[in-house]
Amino acid sequence: MKALVLGCQHLPGVTLITVAGQLDTITSGQLDGFIRQVRRRPEEHVVLDLTELSFMDSSGLRVMLTTHSYSAQHGGSLRLAALRPGPARLLHIASLESHLSIYASVQDALADAFATE
């Protein structure tokens, strides 16, 4: 099993979090805790760079939905960027594509976040 590797970059009004590896029942708590730790303000926009996320199960979806809900309640947002086919398929199967903001690239997600800042 490939470990979850997380990184963070703070930009004006946006926290960019890179997520690499496998997001599953074992590692989803790690991502949830990391998001809570690195987010500077509740109203801040969060962009998840999923370029290197090779696998995601329903527990990973839960973290994304929880983050989305918390962000929306506080005037922020969650944007998912550069999904690979496996995780993208899970979002499609769960019919979450219309509930979560999904972007083809990190640049597109950041541009949209900066435009709403």
C-alpha cells in the first residue's frame, strides 16, 4: 500500500493542499487532521491538488464532503483539482460531481478561487 503524502502552500486567501498516494479508511483521518491543522481561517478557500492521488474510497469522499460543508458554512470553499480517472469515477458513481467544485487543473482551481477572493 502506498502511504498518503500531504503538502501545503499558503497563498493569499487560499490554502493549496497536495494529496498523493491512497486515500482510504486508514489514511482519511490523516487528511482530515491535516486540513484542520493547515487552514489559517475558516473562511479561507481550500484547493486540493489531487494530481498524484491514485486511489480514493468512500472515507476519502467523507473528508471532502465534510471539508466542503465546513467551508461553505464559513464563507469559504473547497475545490478539487486534477482528479485521476479512479477517484473521478468514484465521484461520478456517488453523484457528487454537481455538489463539489471540480477542475481539470490546479491552475484553473486557483484562478477561480482568486477570482472569488
